[in-house]
Amino acid sequence: MNDDVFFDQARDVLAACRAKGLLVATAESCTGGLVAGALTAIPGSSDVVDRGFVTYSNEAKAQMLGVSPALIARDGAVSESVSFAMAEGAVNHSRADVAVSTTGIAGPGGGTVTKPVGLVHFAAWSRQGPRLHVERRFGDLSRSEIRKRSVEQALELLMNLVGEIKIVG
């Protein structure tokens, strides 16, 4: 995947965070670090990006982000609740003020009737309060296309979250 594909979107997210003095973390499963990669492809991003967590396995989600194994067992790794727990965990296990998470089924296998290939949950979490979630069903696309669209959605959600944060002072 070409980093330039996300350049404008990532640049805008970084500028919005920089303007509000916010640090960012990512918590990624199905995107495998592509969101962090898009952000860090921008020169100067180190003043905004704190870290990225690639938590592909359920064990990694629990160990690195503090996601409850009971929550994963109850709702599944690909769920709204786990996406929120991942984003919250990224904030709580970093210096970041905001985080975005991705968890989904990029395929080509792994889907079920209730959780088909192309289902991705996104969450954005802020220490200041706003919390956002998006569920996308990208459908029967290639693994690469699902991951690409997931990066775009994650950056859009992060931008929306940053837009909702009111800086007092």
C-alpha cells in the first residue's frame, strides 16, 4: 500500500492534533499498523504521534491494552465493546490524549454469518471525554481493499474526535 494514498488525510489529522496540543496513539488489529504508518509517513509527525499498538491476537489485546479476556469471550474481538476497550487501553497505556482503534475481519477467510468478512469496528477515545464508534461492513472486497478503506475510516474518525475536543485555557 502506498503511503501517499493517505498523505492528505493523515497530514490534516496531525495538523488538527498539533493545533490543540494533542498526542495520538493507535490500537490496531486488522490494519496491522497501517494507521500508525500513515500518520508517521508525514515528516514531523513525532511531535504528535506517541505510539502505535499492533494487537492482532486476543492475547495481545489483553496484555498490551488491558482489554478484558472476558469481554472478548462475551462479545468477540470484532465488536463495538472491544473496539472501545482497545482505544481506551491505548490512551491509558501511553502519553496520548486521543486514540483510534480498528478491529475487524479483513479476509479472505474468518467471516461468519453474523460477522462477515469486511466487518470492521472503529473507536476513537479521548481523555477529555468524547468517544466515537463506527461500524463498517465493507463487503466482499479484497483483503488489501478492506484494510485500505479501514485506514481511511480510522483517520476520518480520529479527525472527527479531534474536532469535538474543546481546549479550555
